[in-house]
Amino acid sequence: MKRVVAIAERGAAPLLHLLAALRLLFFLAFLFSLVFAASQVRAETIACAGKDLISGLQHDDPALYEEIKSAAAKTENGSGILWKIEKQGVGPSYLFGTMHVTDPRVTSLPPDAKSAFDQSKTVVIETTDVLDQAKMMAALAKTPELMMFTDDTTLTSLLPPDEAEIVNKALDARGIPHLSVAKMKPWIIAAMVALPACELQRKAAGAPVLDVKLAQDGQASGKVLMGLETVADQLGAMASLPMDFHLKGLVETLKLGDRMEDVVETMVVLYLRGDTGMIWPLLRGALPAGADDEAGYAAFEEAMLTARNKTMVERARPILDEGNAFIAVGALHLPGSDGIVSLLRKDGYTVSPVAH
């Protein structure tokens, strides 16, 4: 029980911001490279030390574990990360759920996914902007307000003095001088500090996150490469969330510190098992009952998942109607009544899980 209570006492905001950070890592890799010097260690030798919270939960609070497991079982399309998409008259396509990390357990495709990828003519990821840093920087320069405070506001000016001190000390301790990021929006800083050092070290050593690896492999094999969103789309979704939610998330994430390795490891374990439907119930099981957290959770889910799912399906339709596509998006976009699998079925496609 102690392990579960420890999660709940830290609040849900760090977990929600972690999910956002995994997404932000996808197209903000250049920010990390400015903060962390390139490692001389080979990426594949860098290991993380996180522990699986699910295993602890099963042992310490089996009743809560069964409650979360039951909720996950009720989640539509909550099992599996590879789905076959069929429509009469065109070759089959595949939908693959990704995790935006460099962990070699994640970046090594399961055999069925590798086969589907190899057979595809078109590879589709969330955004191709990350593959061209000059293009990405140019796009971000057009909307600086999404990443920076463009008026007299600073990060610490929005925080009570005690929390501002916590943030400044925590950033300095991580080798990020707080004055150097004073004008950055809190979700950008959260993306810089939420992930474990091992992830950032692998990235600095040249290891790509799964989505980028798929894009690079697709290009190398002569496949057509396409994206469903832009950097501005993704940053705009984050920017639409309440500022108080972002500020709380940053403060709590910094307080959580090294325990984020446990959260990342838990997400990886669930992902490798294909238990995408368990992630949200797990977070909800650890949520405090406060109305503010519930409101933040609902806003996060709507902006970062539901609304984007609809956009991605709309932009994927013409690609699917050509057939033989391999579409790779974050695994959290797949399950649920408003998930991509369900939305594609409502559009008339036959979508079936591929076991692995």
C-alpha cells in the first residue's frame, strides 16, 4: 500500500506531464541537446534504474490493482499496439501505437509490426517536422508565444515565492540555470526535466525515439513518408491547457525527482505488454479527489488525446484510401471510445488487432 500512497501523495499532474513530455521529446530533441552535452558512451549501454509500479501495486494493494485491471478491461480497444485496417478495393494498412522514448526494448519492433512495416509503401508518423531541424526551428519561430512568454511575464512571477524557490533550486541542481529558462513556458521546461537522465543521455548519444527511427528506416528503404500534424499543432494543444495546470505539473514533477524513472519504467512495461487500456485507469487510481485535478485531467485528455485523435483520423483517411500504409502514433491515441481505432471503425474501416 505504501507504494500506491506514494504515487497518490505526489498527485497526478507529474504523470500527466510525463505523458506530455514523452510527446514533446519527439519534436523538442534539439532543446535537450542544448542542455546535455553529447555523451561519449554508446546509447545501447545506457540503462535506466526505474522499477515497475504495477508489480508493487499487485503485491501491496491487490484490491486496487484488481479495480484498475477491471477498469482497463472495460476500455474499448485497450489491448494491443498493432491493428490491421482494411477497406474494400485497396491493400491493407496498419496502425501501430508507439512510445516516444529511446529505450531499446521499445525501438525494437515486434515481429508482426516489423513485417507490416516492411510490406508498407507509405510510413506515417505524427509529425515529420522533427526530421528537419531547420524547418522545425523556422516553424516555431513563427509562433514564439507557444514556447516563450513574450511580455514581462517570467516563470517564477507566476509562482508563490516558496514554489519559485523550489523550481529555481531544482533547475539549478539539474544543471539548467534557472535564469536561462525564465522566459520559457512551463510545459517546455517540464519536457526538459520530466524524463530520466538515462533517456536524455541516450538521446544525446544519438539514439532516436521510436517514431523517428521508423521514419528514418522508412526513408532509407524508399518508402513515402508523411505526417499527420505539425509542430505548431502539437504545441498549440499543450498551450491550450490552463496555466495553473502546467505550473502545478512542473512544480510537482521537480519534487518527484528520480522517482520519474519508476513512472517511465511502468509505462514501458505496460506498453510492451500491449496494455494501453490500463494506463489511464492507473493514473485515475492514483489521482487525489480534488476538483482541480479532475478538471486538469479532463482538459488534458480532451486537448492532448480526443481532439487530436479526430484530427489525425481526418488527415489519415486519404492515405488509408490509397492502401498499404503503416501509421505510427502514440499508443495512448489508440484505445477508448474516442480513440483512433474506434473512430476508424465509425468511418467504415474494418480494424482488427494483430496479436504479438
